[in-house]
Amino acid sequence: MLSRLTNRFEGYRRLQPAKFERDAALLELVQSLGIAGSVFHVLNEMPEQGEDLFTLLCDDQLVMSFEVPRGKIPLDAVDIVKVPIGEYRNKIGQGKHRIRLDETLKNARVLLGR
């Protein structure tokens, strides 16, 4: 019998602007908001009727949430909320989301060389 080879609490998806056009547009949007970082992970992406809601981890320091209205090019962010990572960790509490966040933070620190 085969055993499970993947971690069920693996980290969140990292933005890959070289591979995906949507990721490149999101990265450009985040940088236009004055966020300087080199590693970004998508903690939550929720499509709504007229907009998409995003929550991104910027490096291993900051979590930002914002809405992106559909149909606008270039992308534009609305209702931007920035939270330090410590405050965000306390807000989500314990459980699978906290485990996935910690795994993502570990991966981000490896990519950043920390």
C-alpha cells in the first residue's frame, strides 16, 4: 500500500511572475503600493462577483489584504489593510491555518536566506 508522500499542511502558493501573467500583474500592483519585498505568498484568494479578494504574505514581515476589481487593466487595489505578521498570527489562532502559515514563513525565510 502506498503511503502519503506529501505534507498535508504544506505552505501557501508563492507568486511566480516569470511563469504566470496574473502573478506578474499582482506583483506590479503590490510594488506600486510601496511594498518592497522579494518573496510573496498568496495566503487567500477569494473570487467574488465583481472583485477578487487577496491576502498576501510579503517576505516574512507583513500581511496585506486588498480587493482587486475585475475588468480593470492595469490592476487596481481597493480597501488595503496591512498587518504585521505577529498580529496576523494571533488573529488566525491555532489550527491548520496557523500550521500552514508557519510552514510558509519557514519557506519564505529559506528563500530570503535568513
